[in-house]
Amino acid sequence: MRTFADRVRGLAPVPWEHDPELLRTLFDAQLGSRHADLAARWMQSRGTGFYTIGSAGHEGNAAVAAAVQPTDPALLHYRSGAFYLTRAAQCGSKDGLRDILLGVAAATTEPIAGGRHKVFGRHELAIIPQTSTIASHLPRAMGVAFSLARSAKLGVPSPWPSDAIVVTSFGDASANHSTAAGAINAALHASYQGLPMPLLLVCEDNGIGISVRTPDGWIRQAYGQRPGLRYFDADGTDLDAAFAMATEAATFVRRNRRPAFLRLRTVRLLGHAGSDVETAYRSPAELAADEDLDPLIGTARYLLGSGYTADDVIELYEDKHAEALRIAADVADLPQLTTAEAVAAPLRFPEPDAVARCLPTPTPTTEPLTLSQSINRALGDVLASFPEAMVFGEDVGRKGGVYGVTRGLQKSFGPARVFDTLLDEQSILGLALGAGVSGLLPLPEIQYLAYLHNAEDQLRGEAASLKFFSQEQYANPMVLRIAGYGYQKGFGGHFHNDDAIGVLRDIPGIVIASPSRPDDAAAMLHTCAAAARSAGTVSVFLEPIALYHRRDLYADGDEQWLAPYPDQPVPIGRGRTYGEGTELTIVTFGNGIPMSLRVAARLPGVRVLDLRWLAPLPVDDLLREATITGRVLVADETRRSGGVSEGVLATLIDNGYTGRLARVTSHDSYVPLGAAAHQVLLSEETIESAARELLS
């Protein structure tokens, strides 16, 4: 294999028609990116480097960075090293290369993730960090693009300039992922309706995903003729061509506030990652053909055509090589995270005092309300108190929601703040993620719990992880409302009676609210909104469908399930106790509350603890109420495997509780239609039977 020097000495000069200083800056970024990749492998060989998915062959993305403004928010592909270094140079930073290698070393002084992952991100560079999950950042990018104009419409300060565009990059393999397809479709759907959507989608097409080839011409076939999507195609191995086409694409998006798709043809050098052996699936001829298209060689031709000699170019290459190795050696032994507490620090729950200072102003009333009415009023309070708040989802606008929970809000606050979305949960969450990071307060709705599962990664991989991978420099405040649980009458089946929340309870850092009573629901929604504003908290607000319109508790007409609107907040992680019994504590939540209260009314000596918060659990309240009686029955409407009761029992045992324990749950089954649902769901009868056994 010929060396860089040998190849440069055999090149013919090509004229560079643009600013010569730009050429020098871009070549420096390309060199830095390449030598960062090589240094990462050197570090790995010494046991001091931990990430070797590099950008070699993709260095043409430096041209994309040069074509957009340094204040344009960017969400980048993991092969965007040259883009990052170009953006750093645009912003006057000389630390870009060091930033990258600090990430490779997992050093705590790395400026964005602090040693938690190697990501391209820095707050001062308007680069929002993304992990390696395939295309998972595209829904957020769409949400940021949507929020640029919406912030201005609402009169809310935005972290981005009014003429900004959003640039996001991804690979040709990622372009096939449902997340990418959904995000691009949502962007076009919004643009088709005349909504501004200044989104530049950059597909860095190297023709292969790990070892699987992308069919020739597939990206053009898939995206080149999409109505409403302007398509651009550039040779990313030719810096001049890439810069010209990227500039045209960025100008189109900035002027028209419409999405555009830029296919940047690249090659992949050095394999997928450090452990990848390309010869197992690529021929020597293929590898040699890619090497001939090395973008560094292409840029060297322009340098030769701009007055540089071959020796000058080689010296630049060698100097950057030495610089990268010098930095690599310097960062190799820097401190890494050494305690679990340090690692998880960005995931801590918000401080109660900070939340209390950000609560919305409640609307006074003495009228007894249902759960649905109370949530509706609480949403109105949040919208009235916080001009940056928005409520959106499927059918929430004109219809007012399937169950009327958002009825009247659009009329009161306007369609810019309460609006319907397309039927795609990934896009709903992506819109919320983009809005949150853009200074807005999103309150999205997922219509049914079962519909969340196709979009879980937007919570797990994007929402919950952003503060973790940015050391809280970025946050995406959000209150995600979800109608869920079982027990609907006359309309059911699995998709409308889902009781699976295990996928939520193991996401680090999110708050899970599960109100049962109307007064609790309003106060808890206020708390979640305040936590979002004060600490960028992501809250999931689970609403029991079967209790939305319930009025009675013990007997028909008693109206004991109605409650006045609350005037006091409910702190995160605090439960609620019913009764003063000293013989048995029933621990429950959601639909389990009315069932357990009716059981307690028939059995003397029973108290009921409503957990209210499923993350964090109300540990202090749980231990206190369990200790008072020495007998605990957990009544859990979620499934026996992966349900809430497992966490409750583990919490009690971990904290030294030695009394009697039992649990009753729903079965490990999907919820069927009709009366068959009662065969698998937690019931009042099973709660009473288990309670009597414990009391005996």
C-alpha cells in the first residue's frame, strides 16, 4: 500500500476557486479527523482508548459544516469528525481534536459527556450530542426544525437564531431504519401543510452498513423523487463539489424553510471499527478502489493547485499526525469516572425546593371534579402559566382527545399551542424532544400505552440519555401523558387495555407518575411540569383510562371518587395513605386504589398506601406504612413478571423489612376482549382473598 507521501507526489494540481483560507481550514479539519481515527487505534492497542468507530473516508462532511452557519444546531452521525473540527474552527476553538481524543479516552475532562461516551457534541458549538443508536436522532432533529418557527410564534426565546436551519447527518444503512423514515415523513407532512421545516438531511453514503452492501442507486431511488423533498447529490470525496452542493442545499433550506436531502457520496476507510476485518467480506479490488477515492488525496490536489508544494502538503499531514499522537499520549492517563455516583450524577431527580419554585398557578374552584376534568384543568393551568408550554398528540386538538381530556384547550389557547399530530408515536416524541431542547415545554400525549412500545427508544435512547451524555448542558424537559392500564368497559383488547410498564421503569432518570384520584392527578401534573421547567426532567404521566369519568367509589351515586381541585402540590416520590389500620398495609396504585379501598372497608385494621410515583418509588412512605402493620400486600395491576410489585418487594427487603409479604398481580398475558379480560387482570376478589390470608 502506497504511503500518503508517495500518493501526493504523484498528483496533478487542480485549481481551487474559493477562498484559499477556507481550503486550508477544511484540509486541517480533514487531517485532524483522520489522525484522530489513527490515534484512537493506537490508544486502543495500548489499552487507553475505548472507541474506534471512525470517520475515515467521510472527511468530505467538512464541506457541509462550511456550508452552514456555526449557530445552526447540528445533530451528527458518528462519522462526522471533520464536521465537528470545522465547526470548532469556525467558533474559534483550537481544542476540537483534543475534544475527540478525550472522548476516546473516556476522560472526565471531555467537554460534553465527561467520559460517559464518545460523542460529537459541544454546547458552545451548537452541536447536540447523539449516541450511536441507528437514526434515533432524526426525530429530534425534525422537532428542533419545527420548534424554530414555533418559538417565534409563541414569543418564547430560542437558543437558535431566527434564520437558523437544522443539519443532521446519518449513514446510508441508517436511512433504511423506520426511525429515519418516520422522521423524514413527519418533516414532509409538516412542510406539506405549510409549516416551516428548515431541516437539512445529510446522508453520508459509503455504500455499506458494517458488512451489508447498500444497493447501488438505492438512496436516490428512495429519496430522490419524494414529493416535497428537494434532493441534492454531491461527491464527498471531492471537496470543491461537496462544498458547492452543500452550499446550494443549505441555501435552499434557509431561504424556503423547507426540508432538503443531501446525499454525500463517501467511502469507508479503516473498516467499520477497530475490531472489523474487512477482508472477510470485501475483495482487495473493492478496498483498493475506495483507497483511490480517499478525500484527503482529493483535497491535496486542490492544495497543489493553490500554490502549495507536495512537500508542503506532506508536512501538514505529518505535523497533524504528530499533534494527534501528542494529544493522545497526553489524554491517555487522564482520570476517568471512578464511582457509580459520579457516573449517574446527571440522572438525579430534581430538587424539591427548585420544583416548588416553578409550580404553575392553580385555578381556584370548589367544584368536585372527575379525574378527566381535573387533568384538563391542570393542563389549562400549565398552559396559562407558561407561555412556552404546548399540548399535542393524536386527536388532542379539535376533538379534545378520545376521552375528552383535552377538550376545550385548543379553543382557549389556540392551535399554535394545542394541536394534532400525525399518527406516529416516534414523531410525536421526536417533536417533543426537539421542542424541549429548543426552550419550549412540551406536553405530548400518546393515545394508548400499547402505542408507546413502537417508539420506546425515543425515551430510552434519546430523552433520558441527553442530560447523561451532556452533563446536563442540554436537557429535553417533557411531560409525556399516556392513557393506559386495563378495566375499560365496552372497548378493550390489548391495544386499549395495556398493563405493561416494565419498559418504562428501567429507564434511568425519568419520573413516572401514576395518579389515581382527581386531586392527586392535578397536583402531580403541576409537579411534573415544574420539574421539567426547573431541571429539564422527563416525566411519564400514566393516566388510568377506566378512572377518567368514574364518580362513585363504594356504591352507585355516592360520588366518593370526585374531588375538589387541589391547592397543595404533591412532591415527587411521596405516597398517600388511606386509613389508620394497624393489621395490614395494602400497597397499590392506579386502578388498584378503588379496589383496595373497597376491600379495606370490609376488613378492619387495613390501611392502603397509594404509591402515586412508580419512579422514584416513595421509599420512606413505603417503609413507614409497612412497619406500622408488619404485614404488606402489594396489589399490582401490572404483570407478575416485570411489573411494579417486583420493585416494591425488592425495596422493602433491601431496606431491612422483616415482616410478612405477599403480592397479587395481573397475569403474564395480553389483555383479551370482553369478559375474558377479568380472567387475567387483578381483581377486587383476589385482593380480598390475599388480604384475608395475611390477616389470618
